[in-house]
Amino acid sequence: MKVNFWAEFLGTAFLVMIVLGSGIMAQSLFLGQIGAALLANSIATGAGLFVLIQTLGPISGAHMNPVVSLVEFLWGRSTKRDFFFYVAAQMIGAYIGVITTHLMFNLSPFVISTIDRSGAHLIFSEVIATFGLICVIALVGRKHVEFAPLSIAAYITAGYWFTSSTAFTNPAVMFARMFTNTFCGMAPHHFVPFVLAQIGGTVLAWIILKKIPMP
């Protein structure tokens, strides 16, 4: 468990650094060009996610996401204790990730976001995006498991563009977003609705996948 905890901690910290750091860099390089900034942010996130899954997958499964740990628990692949420690590692790692990112870009390490992300369409978008992520994780690589890291990373990269919420699909990353006023920031009062949407998408995928015959 100790090795898994540190793998999830470091993986989630670096995932947050990749998401937030590339967002800050893109925003500074593409002043006012939101589309170009989002393109750079999505490419960096997809590339970084692939590397993290490929590297940490054999150690902890490279969840780096509480809803992935949740569905693993629902599938009976982990215990309650495993689930608790994974989520704790992910949330702590996410917070350390945002502080580290701010320090790298010479920003105040302790910030509460004021960026508004309101709208029922964004909540619905997170349900759909998370549903898709869990389905990809469950179904991809059943015959060629070596393609799983690339497929998951590609899905998240695409999710930046086909969903209105840019497919964060990750309560740990949502937690980190509350502590930055940069490109990816999000005011704290949006945290619970977004996370509930992500949990809803996860549970919906779990229910439907149980009804699909698996080879």
C-alpha cells in the first residue's frame, strides 16, 4: 500500500502540474487566443497523461482520479481501505501539484479561485465526459492492453474539444482548480456540483457496463 500511495500521490501531483502549468503557459503565449491556448493545453494534458499511465500503471494502476478508484471498488477489484488510501493520496497530490505549479510560474502559492464555471450544461457535460472515460477504461485493451494508456490519453484530449466543460472528469483535479485563478481555475462553490456529476457519470457507466457481456 505504501508504494501505491506514493505512486498515486506523485502521479496526481504531476497530472495537476501538467494541466495547470500548460494552461498557464498557453495563456501567456497566446494572449486572447482562447482556441490556441486550449489546443496547447489539451495536447500537453494528453501527452502527459499517456506518460503517467505508462509509467505508473504497473505500480498502482495509475488511477490518479477518485472516480476511477471508485469504479475499481464497485467492480470488486479493491477494498474499502485501498479506496480510502488512493483517494487520500490523489487529493493531497492534487493540492501539492497546484502549489508547485504556482511556484514554478512565480505566482502566489495560496489562492482561492474566483473564476465562474456555472451552467447546467457544464454539469451535464461532466456526466457525459466521465461516463465515456469509465467506458473507455473498462472496454479498451481487453485484447491489446498495451493500447490502454494511449486510448485513455486520446479520449481526454478529445474531451477538451467535444464537451463544453473540457472533460475534467476528475474530482482531484477539480479540487486543485479551486486554488488557482489561472486558465483552469474554478470558484469553490462549483466543486460539489461538478463532482456529483462525475460520480453520477461513473455510477451510470458501472450500471450499464454490468449489463454488457464481456469476452
